[in-house]
Amino acid sequence: MLQLVMVLVALSPVVFLIGLVKPKWILFWMKEPDRLWASSVGILMFMATFTAYSEIRLKHKSPQEGAPQRQVSPEKQNELQLDRMRY
């Protein structure tokens, strides 16, 4: 699966560049393809394949690891303790 995604990541800039030069090659089913649609296909393909690559490669944190530790509120930490400061 990772090899397929890597091939698609490498292929998507090629699709983008070909779509800018010859949009008919990318959008062969359209009668009058334009460069905007052809380049959009290449950019969307690049974003989708890079997202798939990052989902495959990066490990997700478990809910226990990612949960921040509960801390005392800043209001209680900064309270003045005037009764202790008698001279």
C-alpha cells in the first residue's frame, strides 16, 4: 500500500504539469478541457496522496497519551496569601 501511495505522490506533479501543457491528455473524456480543470486534478491528486501517505506513516496517539494533565487553575495559583505575611 505504501509503494502505491508513493508512486501516486510522485505521479501527481507530473499530472499537474501535463495538465498545464496538454489538458486534453488528462481530461480525455471532455470535448473542450481547459487548463484550470486539468491542473486542479493534479493538485487535488497531490493533496489526497500526501494525506494518505501521512496517515500511513505517522502513528496515532492513544487517548491516554494525548490527554493533558489536569492542572490547578491560574487564579488559585496566584492568590495572595496575606495572612501568612505578618511581620
